[in-house]
Amino acid sequence: MPGLAGGTQVPADVEQRLVELETRLAFQEQAMVELSEALAEARLERARSDALLQAVLADLRGLRGALYADPGSEPPPPHY
């Protein structure tokens, strides 16, 4: 069995549990990195979507302005 500082021996089951915990920790750290990258990409995608939505809304406002001009400047409908 491998020893600790001072010559203390580590029981095999404790060493195995330690290795399993270190392995789990490594997987969790990798998962956190992947989740962080996915979150960063999602934030960029949302920013792009927000910008696109704002552009579409501005275009829609412009079209509304062109299609529905000031009602006072239009002639009355034919039924008047």
C-alpha cells in the first residue's frame, strides 16, 4: 500500500474511494467548463436575437408609418 507522510499506510478501500472521488471531481470540472461555454454561447445567441428583433421592430414601425399616414392628411372615405 502507498504511504502518507510520516510512514502512515492508507487502507486500500480508502485509497480506492479517494481515486473515485478524484475521478468524479475531474468529470465535474469538465462538465462545468462545458456548461460555462454553452452558457456563454447562449448569451451571445440571445444578444444576436435581441438585435435582430429590434431591427425587425424598427422596420415594422417604419412600414406602419408609411402605410398608415396621418389620418388628417388623407381624404375621407367614399361613403362620406
